[in-house]
Amino acid sequence: MRDDDLTVGYVAKRCGVKVSTLHFYEQKGLITSWRNQGNQRRYHRETLRRVSVIKAAQKVGVSLDSIKNALADLPDNRTPTTEDWQELATKWQDELNARINYLQNLRDSLSGCIGCGCLSMKNCPIYNDQDKLATEGAGPVILEKKSRMA
């Protein structure tokens, strides 16, 4: 097997993903393959690093759309280098910090409410009697407010 002639099974095994995951990544435009004379899917060796970057970004909570946009900014759709990864990580820090803040507020709100044992509908910060919070926006408005204030 040549360096630029990796099978889908080899890439899947080497990267620790299912073959269907590679097909999904390809469908989403995150990776590319080519076909050999027998019409079998083949990958360039750089795909191993690209899949690893995708997995690492997903593991910390970066969305596939954000990953795709970041990878699309690389010249000639190349595989990210160490320097590229540092730039990508820096770009994602604000997004990740906002997510961490939101999750901390959610954790604190839920444990405070459930932790007291009362489950009071009058005192619960999540309860929304008569949908009064609809005028303030969609979704979990109270939790969103707390996230913005922190």
C-alpha cells in the first residue's frame, strides 16, 4: 500500500472511528477521498491527521459546522499543521468558554433547585408560570441571562 493509497478500513482502524463515520465526514465535506481503478475509496495519508483534528475538536465540544468552516480556511484544503491547530484552538476558545460558562450556570441552577428537595413551583428558577418569559426570548431565558451576566 502506497502512502496515498489508504483504504477506508485502514483509516477507520488507525483513527479509532467507524467506516460510517468516515463516510459521514466525507459527506459533510470534512475529508476527501478518491477512487482507485476498482472504484474503491482511498484516502491520502494526511487524512489521518485531519480526522484526528476533527475528533479532538469534537471532544471539546466544537460543532462540525465550526470545524468545517475552520478547515475550509486552510490553503488548498490542506491538513492542519501544529501552527494551524494553535490558531484553530484560539478561534474556538471564546466559543468553548461561553459553553463552559453556560454549563456551569446550568449545573448550579439545577443542583440548587433539585438539591433542596422541595421542587417548589413557586420558588424554582426554571419554572415559567403562564409562560411570562416568552416576551424575553426563546429557550431557557433565565439560564441564558445568568450565562451572559457571568
